[in-house]
Amino acid sequence: MKINNIFFLAIICLLKVSAQEIKTVIINDTLTVKAKLLYTDDFSGNLSNWIAQFEEPGSSVYIKNEKLEVDTKRGSTVWFDKKLNGPLIIEYDAVVIDANGANDRVSDLNCFWMASDPQNPENFHANIYKQKGSLGDYNYLKLYYVGFGGRNNSTTRLRRYPGDGSRPLLPEHDLNSKEYLLTGNTVNHIKIINYKGIVQFYRNNQLVFNFYDEAPFVSGYYGLRTTMNRVSLDNFKVYSIF
């Protein structure tokens, strides 16, 4: 009887985990989808799934209080080392730390996603290891980029890098009102959606960017991007939309 009870509890636990792996997501007024959890990192282990690049020595990435923390003197990118295929959702919690640290500055909670190398479409690593963390190092890539609270927390911008070295910026993707800027030591829940040309970026359930890409990037890599500050990352999750 005891064994049967244990078996029953095990089945209940498995069902609960399975149920948690699938959720319903509203993309717009007429579109609701299902999303299945593919990857998750709560930073209770190590950073083996992440590649850090720093523009200057003296910068570092480490786990502190079960969070990934980046402390950087200049530019840095920390790549999640898994190729992601859309349609998908990327979610995480991030804090720009303002606690009198040497590099603390409330600015630049940035990210790349769907990053790919047009010269090496099947091998993102061919050129990426040559880069040092400066923002300009990545101009050759195809990707989406959000600079949240950039330029000393004066603007939030979305760019679509076409892979030819340019970084076009549409006027409607350059925001500077306070509701789109950062507050130090505050959790920012970021949600990114790429679904059949629909590209959305949310901060704390606020839809910041929403546009339709006629030639969408459908696969690639995610990178936490920042400069001259200290940022923590937690509860990183990637979902497949179906």
C-alpha cells in the first residue's frame, strides 16, 4: 500500500509538471496561442549555458543569490548558448542594480534575440567568438535589438539589424517618455514574442513594441546586452508557440 501511495504521488507530480509546461498566451485581441516550455534557467546551478563577452577587462559575470549577475565596465553581451527556433516566447526578470557599486548606473537593460550570422547561417559560433563585447562588434548579424533605458536612461529603442552592417531605426521605435524608462533596483519582467511575423516586446505586462515584420527572423540566439552597469537576470524561460 505504501508503494502504491508513493507511485500515485509520483504520477500526480508528473501531471502537475506537465501542466505547468504549457500555458495560454494572448498575442492580440483576436489571437490566442498555446506555449510549451523548452528551456529554463533559475541560476541555481552554473553558467554552462551562457557565453560572456566583455569590451574591457575588469568586467565579470557570476551567479549571486541564484541570479546571473553582470558587472561591466564597458559593453558586454552574455549569450544563451542554444539556437532558438520560432515561433517562440522569451521571458525573464531583470534588475538594473543601483547600490553604489563601482559600475552601478541606471541605464541599458538591453537584449538581442533571433541573432544569426548571414555569412555562416548554420554556424553562429564561427565569428561570434571573435567579438569582444562592443555594440558595434555585432553589426554584421541579423537580429532584433531593444535598448531599454539607453543613453543614460533617456530612450528606449527597437532596431532590426538586416545583416549588412546597418542599424535602421524607425521613428515610432524611439521612445523617451518616462513610462518606457528604467528605475533602479526594480524587477523588470521582460516578455518577447515572435509569432509568424508578429514581433512584440513587453515590460511588466506593458506592450512597448508591436510590429509586423514581412521578412521575420525565425531562428537565432538570445543575448543579454548591457554597458557600464550592473544587471541581474533570473527566471529565464523560452517557450515554443504552437
